Amino acid sequence: MEKSAPADASSDLTLVITKSFDAPRERVFDAWLDPESLREWMCPGALTVGDVQVDARVGGAFRLVMRGQAGEFVHTGEYREICPPERLRFTWRSQATRWQDSLVTIALFAQGKKTELILTHELLQDEEAIRGHRQGWQGIVEKLERYLASDKRAAHEQP
């Protein structure tokens, strides 16, 4: 997959997060579709994932419930593109998107034994949504980094 900036990256309503992981891109890609993996890291800060449902196919849906002191935060979406191990695209709906579809693209690039992730979140409503999602996605990719570095991942990998 040729590495290039997303077409809409210049839009004021698009958020781009870049992160390098010390893991092969197959492992990083698989973490985005495995419910047990998502339960470990798909929430920022002190939040936890209380429920995960994943139908990992194009047209399939997902549902994540993040829990914290302020209550539950439901996130839903539909998988639009699944191209292992390089690209994943899905809609993203939550209270923070005013229950309107936004679009998340995960692009993964091999860098030897490491992987560069470029997360692009498009169709956000306003600057407040950009700020909130930037903080959320940064916390999520930090947890993903810790997850990939931990021994927990071994329990979820196929031999």
C-alpha cells in the first residue's frame, strides 16, 4: 500500500493521529477486530470497556460500551472496508458525534518489525468534536501500544 496523506486531511473537520508501534502490522491490524483485544484497550483514560460486539466483515456492525464515573458511553458503527493487514475503515457514531456517522480510517505501514498507524477521523461536526476525539483517540492508541507490548496479547493470538 502506497503511503500518502488522506485526501481530506486538510479539512478543518478531519483529525489525523500518527503512532508507531513496536509490533508487526498483522498484530496491530488484528487487534482492531478482536473483541477480547478491544475490551483491553479501546477506551481512553480511566474508562473501561464494558461490552464489545463485533461482526468483522464489510457491512458488519460493531458496538462498544465505554464505562466511567460519568456513566456509559455507547459507540457504534459499520465496517466499510477491511483489507488485512493494511487498511480498516468504519463509521463511528456516539454521543460525541451527535449520533451522526463520522468515518474512521486506520492505515498501517510496515517499518521493518514496527508498524506506523495513521488514524484519520473524518466528518466530525465542529472544533469541539475534533478536540474531544483527538484526546480520546490519543488515549486509545496509547493503550493499544501498552496492550501490544504486554503479555496479554499472547492469550488472544492464534498459534
